[in-house]
Amino acid sequence: MAKIEIYTSPFCGFCWRAKSLLSDKGVEFSEIDITFHPGRRPEMMERSNGSHTVPQIFIDDAHIGGCDELLALDHKGGLDPLLQAG
């Protein structure tokens, strides 16, 4: 299975939706809550080429983007192959 990391904050609806999609697909992911770990925000921004909003999603260290990009990738049929890789 792929290594999935998602940077989040507690009351973010987009974060909830992205995590819900991944959970519905039965995959495990590491969640990095930047509210409780603010020192991780610069790491997130560097990895995502300056994106400062959450969620920021990475599959096998490749930046997928935020919730909209994750949903679009799934809609096109491109998410499942990435989740199975690794």
C-alpha cells in the first residue's frame, strides 16, 4: 500500500472530506495536525511548494494537492492506482 500523509487542522471541512474519502477507500494515512503542531506548517509549505491551506495531501511523497485535487483525481479514476502502488 502507498504511504499517505495529510496535513490538517481540527475544524476544517475540507480536511474532514479528504480523510473521509481515504477512509472510505480503506486506506491508512498519517495525519499531521498543524494546529497542535505549528512547527510542522513550514514543512508542509516547503513540501507543497508554498501552499499554506489545509489539507495538503501526499501519496508516496508526491504532492497531490488539497481536497479538491484529491476528489478530482478520484473522479478521473487516478486515485485508486496510486493508493495500490507503493
